[in-house]
Amino acid sequence: MATSLYDLSVPTFLQTVSAVAGFLDRAATHCAETGADPDDFVDARLVDDMAPFHFQIECVAHHSVWGLEAVKNGAFAPPALVGPIPFADLRAMIAQAEAALKALTPEEVNSWSDKDLDFQIGPRRLAFTPETFFLSFSLPNFHFHAVTAYDILRTRGVPLGKRDYEGRLRTKPA
């Protein structure tokens, strides 16, 4: 069975973006129950030379919504990073990403499958197809940042497990 561009991207992004929204909710609940301040997560890092929590959440939004925008427009140009913002705003950012993903239709996304994609960071320039962009760049980066955000929350005491990260599995219909 052939997999469409939509099937390759949008449901996969949605599964994890929804899971990220869920573990951000769990973090907020944990803070309410323990008296902790969720804004203390914003600059938290796993190690000193890694980007902070807010960067991880922004990248989840960028590699999903802006990854799809890149395919649509033929060039990867995510918006500038916002930087440290309150935890509530990070939750809103993920909610916006989830809504944007849900608004995409299979017909719309599949219509981009024959486009070329130009990717440039500094002097490095790469040419992708939509499929190779998702499979070799956008999805690996997306999952890296989602799991790093999850790990930061875990190391700060938020009670999360593997199922929180997996989100809602897309099982075979009964």
C-alpha cells in the first residue's frame, strides 16, 4: 500500500503534538498540586550545553507546522524563535500547532508531493523532495525536540510515563 504525503506527515505530527499538549497539561497539574511554579520549566535544560525547555517546545511547533509550510512553499523558512515565554504561552503555542495541523486536509497536503524543497542554513544548501525532507530532517528533529521536552519535565519531577509520550496510537479500526 502506498503512503500519501499527508499520511506520512500530518497524523504523525498530530499524534506527538497532542501528546506534548497532554504532558504540558500534566506538568501544569503537577505544579498546581505541589505548589511549584510552571514557569520554572521555561529555562530548564537537561545539560548546560543543550537548549532550554522553551526552545524544545518551539521546535515541536516549527518542525510540524512550519515543516508542512516548507513543503507547501518549496523553502524551509521557520519563523524566528520567540525565546523564553511563560509556560502558559508555550501551552498555547502547542494548542495553536495542533489546531493548524487539524485544519489541513489530505487533498491539500497531497497536492504538494511533486514540489522541490530548498533548504538553506547559512552557507549550507540542500535540495529535498517533500518525502525526503520529512523522513530525513523534519520528523527526526521534531521527535528529538518532543522527547527532550518530555525528558526535561521528567527530570524535574513531573510524573510522566512512556504512554504520555506515545499519545494516542493509530491502531487498526475494529
